[in-house]
Amino acid sequence: INELCDIFLEYEDILVNQSGCGCKYMRTWRVYQEFCHDFRVEDHVQVIEIEDTEDPLINCPEPTSVNTDGSLGCDAFVNLQLAEYSDDCSEVIEMDIVTPVQFFDNITEPTGLVLPVGVNDISYTIYDACGNYVTCNTTISVVDNAPPTARCDKSTVVSLRSDGTALAPAYSFDEGSFDDCNLYKTLIRRVDDPCGCRLPQYNDMEYIGEREGHHYYISTIARYGFEAFNYSEAMGGNIFVAETITEHTWLYNKIREETDAEYLIGLKDKDTTGVFRWPDHSLPSFSLWEANNPGDDIYVAVNEAGNWETVDATVDRYFFVMELDDICTFSDRIYFCCEDAGQMVPLELRVIDRFGRVNDCSLETEVQDKVPPVISCPPYMVLD
């Protein structure tokens, strides 16, 4: 107020109501004016309400990873920590936690629960006294780091067929192998092979062909990225590595004879630095990036046009290509021949769990030839 006009101003606040969510004031403004040695006074009443409409601040616990506890439930007991929070006005009155297996209402201290294997999304919600709320999310990954337990049946007998051969599935040599989560596959191989190595057979892989001593398979079931890499290695090979663009093009054309689906290859940005390498840490000798842009994800798939593109194989499943350099490796089935008859043949059984971890056991199987020989008598003859 311009004091030269002989006008003066003051106010007085009276607290009318106060609660956890705010307060109400009655402010009385009083104006004075001096005029000809006289004072004029005028009052004006203003109501001021102060409310808390801001959401609280919340900070979720960092994502964590724990191992399964080794039980057959394929899970782990974990302690849920409380989120950190603050509010600039009213008090925080409630914290709720949502997990894949249980809802926790109004949690005031850390609490424990059992979570299944995999990535578990955990959601925290904070409410203040005025009904404002905020949510944050974190994850707890339960990982199966324990290898499976392999148990070989050491009393097996294989009987040759009439053609002098036998084909036995891997599970016939298994005596109760198990894993605290899930077994993915049971495989078998010969320690030595007088019958000559046969091309491995897999019930979830389709043989594509051979080129310069390399054998290629494509999965018939879509898998996550970590499964594609781990399963390929566990089966005795590796996920496809394109040493030259000629090899890459040959394989692409062979696969396109069977399917138009995208398929994972061995390129991966493991360290999330934007640099993609093969499993042996080498850089590719050529580039087939779609629009020359690798993208933000860490796994690489060959698309329908034959170009590379990054994909989120942590969320979505893709087919993948496995490469074998040695066919004398593990297979779903094993071949026996006449050279094995009467012998104790050494074998190796391999069990693979869902995460691609392996364990082996050794056994010997007796090969028997129970088919009687075929005799042909000479024709009837009369001798003088």
C-alpha cells in the first residue's frame, strides 16, 4: 500500500479447523485511511484452505536375485523389505505390497514369503492420510543355480533286432534323475562307437543340413534367449555362429524352405554396451543389421528378410539354430550294432534342467543277440 496515500493495511489469521489433510484459516484484512484528521476503517474476511494434494515420495528396494532352496517345489523363501518413503505434509498411514502369490495389506515390518522360480514382479503402494498414493515396482528373481541329479540304471540289457541293430531312447537308461525345478531333457551317448557315429536325433529339433563339416538344427519349440544359448551348449553344440556371410546366407535359405519364422543366432550384447559379439567374444566379420540400427535389446534374431534385428528374448520366445561340429555327441536315442553283441558297452547319460544346467553319470549296458541264426539246409540229394 502506498503510504503517501495515508492508507495502511494489516491482517489477522485465526485457525478455524486443522486435520491431517490440511487446515482452514479465517484471515481478516483491515484497511486504514487517514482523511482530514479522521480515520476510515474497513474489514474484509478471507477464508484460506490449505490441503495436501501431493503424492508421497517412495523408493523401492533394489531388484534382487536369490537361489532356489533345493526343495522339489522349485521356489525360495525370501524376506520382503519395506520401501522407503516420505511425505511433506500428512503422515503415511499405509503400505501395501502386491506379489505374484500374495497380497500384503498395511505392512509395517519386513515379511517373508515363498516365491516361485523366475522373475517375480513386486509392487509397493504408499497411502497418506489425505488419500494420496504412489506406487513403485521392483523384482525378485528366483534362480535355479543347482544342477540336476543324474541317476543311471546300471542293470540295463539291450537286445539286438533281427537286422543286428537296436535303437534305444535315452530315458531307458535313466533310474530317476531329478531336479528341484524341472528337467528339460535326458540325453545319452556312447563313450566309444565301433558302429560308427550316427547323426544325433532330438525330439524338439529339426535337422537342417550339413555344410563343410558343420551340422545345423532348428528348434521346433520357441524358447527364451537364455534357454537357446544354454540348451545348445548342453546338447553338445552351440548356438549358431556365422563365420562368413556365405554360411549365413546358406543357412537362411535352408531354413526358409521349412519356415518363415524369426530365429535366434549367437550374437548378443551381453554387457549391454551396444557391442554385439559371438559366444567366443569375437566380433562379427560382416553386418546385416536391419536399417543399420542394432536397437536396444541384447538378443539378435534373423528376420523374415534375412537381416539382423534385436529382440527382447527375455520376454518373448523365439526359435533358435544349434550348430554341431561333432556328431559323436549326446542324442535322444542311441544306436547299437552287431559289433556290440556280447559286450558291456560304456555309455554316458546326461540330464539337463530347465535352465540348461547339466549333470552326467556313467553306466555299462549289456548287449545281447537273442535272435537265433537262420539255417538253410542243402537240397535233397540222391547219391549212388
